[in-house]
Amino acid sequence: MLKLAIGNKNYSSWSMRPWVLLRQFNLPFEEVMIPFDGFNPESRFKQAASQLSPVAKVPVLLHGDLVVWDTLAIAEYLAEYAAEHFPELALWPRDQAARARARSLCAEMHSGFAALRSACPMNIEASLPEVGARLLAEQPAVAADLARLVAMWQAALAASGGPFLFGGFSITDAYFAPVAARLRTYGLPLPADVTAYVDRLWASAGVAAWVQGALAEQQYLGFEEPYRRSR
């Protein structure tokens, strides 16, 4: 059986992506939780994560003796796994051109949007609209990332007709689920069509299940919450 090692659901944006993908497509897997307690080499988290992969980070996908790390690599492996074992499922769009565009969007997210990701760390439980408004006013790079995100999503939705970025739910939607979490937490302004997409994504089975788990954690980690002193 597939196993997926993840960090805290409230904070771990990278872990969210493959977990949501597995859950949304009902691929059987076992969750392995490695709670965050810090990221220095002596932390319990790093000690445990280092036993699973050479990078000592999460997520990590385990399949028998195979170890796959990095979210894009995991997504690609799951797409191949589903095609082999569950051919009725399409984790990437079936159309070749749409599939290429979907991969491009995921790659851009993977390597870009540094300002938005840095200034707005994922925190599903929190509501920080006043922080979001200040960040947009004070940090042009955050505003630029938001504008690019909106343009990207609008173009994809217009081309596919929705309800998700490439029609049906795909890897791309799972990949942007943590971004949707950030937009909600920090109350970042969105046009109506993008707000509607975020709402649909938030209500999807995989994302809703992750959010439920995040809210149930009831844990405050100060090093993950630069804008709050307590919960």
C-alpha cells in the first residue's frame, strides 16, 4: 500500500498537495504523521524525517521499497500509479495540450510566488485579514504574486469552462489548494470568478477532509505563526 508521510495539517502546505490528491481520487493510502517541533537537525521532526528520505523533509511517498520525495515527483508518480491500477482516473488532464499547460502551472507554483508564500505562511485555522491588507499595501511583490495568480486562474478557467482549472479536478487543483488556504486566511481580495473557484476548491472532498483534520489539531506552533503570539 502507498504510505504518505506528512507534517501538521494546519501548517504544512507541501504535505497538503499529495494528501489532497490521494483523498480526492480515493487512492488507498496510509497516513504517517510526523509532527513539527522545529526544523533544526536535533529536532524530533528532522530526526524522524531523515529516516525516510535524504532531504529530511515532508511529504514523502513510500511504496514498498520505493521512496519518492518532492511534491512534483510524488504527483507524477501518483499519476502513473493511477493510470496503471485505476485507468478510469485521470490525475492530469487527458488532453495533451491541457496536460502541458497544467504541468506548466504546477511548475510555476513550485518554483515561484516566493513573496506570497513567504509573507503569508499557511495557517488554515487563523483569520488574519488585517495582516493581508497590510502586506498588500507594504509589499509590492506580494501584490504582484496575487495579480499573477488571479490572471493564471482566470485564463485556465476560461479555457476549460470549469468547474476546476482544467475542467475536472486534477493535480493542478491539489497543487493550488494551499494557496487557496492562504487567500482565505489573509483575506486577500479576489474577483468574483476566482472567489467562486476558491470556494469550489475548498468544498472538494480532498480539501475539505484536510481542512477538517487541520482544525482538529488544536496545536499552536509559534515558529509557524509570525503574526500571532497565541491561538
